[in-house]
Amino acid sequence: MRASPRVHWSFAPRIVSKYPATKVSMESSYQFLLTIGGILLLGLVTSAIGRRTFLPRVTLLLVFGIVIGEEMLDIVPDIVSERFELVADVALLMVGFLLGEKLTFRSFQQSGGAILWISVSAAIVTATAVSLGLMWAGAPIEIAILLGCIASATAPAAVLDVVMESGNKGPFRDVLLAIVAVDDAWALLLFGFGVAVVTSLSDVAQESSVLLMVAREIGGGMLLGLLMGLPAAYLTGRIKKGQPILTEALGVVFVCGGLALWMEVSFLIAAMVMGMVIANLARHHEYPFHAIEGIEWPFMVIFFVLAGASLDLSALPAVGLIGAVYILCRAFGKYVGARLGGELAHADKATKSWMGVALLPQAGVAIGMALVAANHFPEYRHTLLPIVIGSTAFFELVGPVFTRLALKRTQHT
């Protein structure tokens, strides 16, 4: 992400000081507060617009981010844009924790077959469809395999927000959130397998390091979430209802995220597993999840606006035929894969018809995998990155619209 030029607001007070560092600090402070305050107020406007149009607020926030970002007006101050990674980590930690709540023994007893079959089938069929489609379009087999594996990833933050905005309370919603919670784990496994295959085809001696990285990301994240979740399940919610619960919830989520980043394991999986353990073992309360839900939206607003501001739309024209085939085959693969999984699990008609449509959003995990692939196979870098970045921009904007449509069509099922 390119650094944005510092914005000098015309209505800013003129401060005369003998201490230049203090002046710069104060200037940075008012820019930060004005920008964050404006973004949060925008969240109220987008929620109102989203209720009156077919566009979900996620898409509206991303569009606004694009408008104020470096691709258009370029008015986001450095003090804010440079902290996007921190905001993203905080928002995704909360997303992982809330998704973990959906992975309870009860949910698996009721629809565990659908969760497993649909998530696995959607991931594998999508990877296969994209790989075959790209090879048909003339892409080298190595690039086709890598892009196919990357295509299986989804966007848990976007899906969760659309679900929360929709107010859908039916079984479709629960299955969708559970599938999204495990989707990226399947994507990482497929990616590790795909890199191993491409490594053998390219005769590059890096296969073991990539497989180790994937194992560490998933296995380490699961272990950390388990170790954090076990004591948290019994210790949280013991003081009293209200504010202490929020303090406890944020404390365990942030500690879990900090440890995951320090240990270089998946903080999203760690937070998700921790949430799953607490949801299953903490019989005496459900408050940590409700507490997080109460403050999650402000972080999500900032996250989506800054994500839109950092989108590289210049990559869209570069995708060309291969990028168009990637987009079409990914949509086809998600729909057919979810429908096939629904058939195998004997799911209801609504789930079979609409689950693949709801799984179209794609975001940061795909770009992360593309960067890893580009580092291991630099000869494919100039093909991989534009296609993944361009298609991710497309699916980030369009995918939530289809997720919202699917939720509306299944509202009463």
C-alpha cells in the first residue's frame, strides 16, 4: 500500500510552537481523530442506506473507502492508513471469536453433515474448476494450480457482517457461518498441497518449507486457541454481568491475537478455536460473545473503509482473459461445490440452492496466499498478483451483494 500524502485540513487551527515535534504530534492527532470520527459517523449513514437499497453496508463502506483512498481523492492521512494492519488484526480477531461461537456440539449434531460436506466440497470443486478453466484458457499448469487453490478461500469478515445486518435467524444462517469459519482452513490445506505439486513440477527445492508453514499456521493456531480457550471457559463470567464481561472478553481475545502474531500462527484460527472452546464448555454464561458483538461494529466500519482505501484498482484492467475466467470459474465452483455438498449431506432445498451464492466474498486470505506463492515462485509473480488482487477487489465489492440476496431468499427456511 502506497503511503498517502499528509492532509492539511483547511479548518485546522494554526499552532505556533518552539517545539516542532510537538506541532507534528498535535497535527497527527487531530488528523487521526477527525478521520476516525468521520469514518464512524459514516457507518451510521451506510447502515441507513443499506436498509433502503439492495447494497449491503460492507459494499457501501468499501466503495466509500475507494473514493477517499489513494485511487481517487487520496485524502486518508498517513497516521490512519499506516495503522490499517492493526485495525484489520483487531477486527478479524473479533470475527474469528464470534464465528467460533457457531461451532458448538449442538450445531454439529443438527447440521454437522452439511457443514462438513458443503465446506469441503465447495473448496475442492472451486479449486478444480478454476484450475481446469485456466488451463483451458491457456494458462501454464503451475499458475492454474496455484490460482485454483487460492480461489477456494472466502471472506469471513464480510459474510459475518452481512449476516448480522440481515437479521436472518434461520438454520441457513447458522450453517453459513459455520462453513465460513472452517473455509479458510480448507483453503490453506489445499494451498499447501498445490504448492507442493507446483514445486515438484518446477523442480524447486522448497516443498518442505511451504508444507511446514501451512502446518504451523493451522496446527499452531488450533493449539493456541485450545490452550487459551480452556481456562477462559471456566474463568470468564465469574465476577458479575456487565462491563467486567466486556473487559474479560477483550482481554482474552487480544492476548490470544498477540500470542498468535508473536508465534507466527494464524490468529484468525486461534481466535475461532478459542471461541469454539468457550462456547462449548462455558455452561454458566454466553456473555463474552454478546459483549464482543456490542463493540465489534465500530472496528468493522474502520476496517472496511480502510480496506477499500487500500484496494489497488489499477490491477483490474490487467487481469485480462485469465482473470475473467478465474472470476467465472470461482463463482461456478462455489455454487456447484456447495450444491454437491448439500446433496451429499441431504440438506434442504434452500441450502443446496443458495449456499454457494452466499460464499462468493473473497478477501485478505487470498491475497496473503498469493504473496506467499509469488515469493516462492517469483517467475509467476507478475501473473499471480494482478489476477488475485483484481479478482479480490471484484469479489469484495460484488460478493456481499450475493450473500445478502441468499440470506433474503432463505429468510423463512
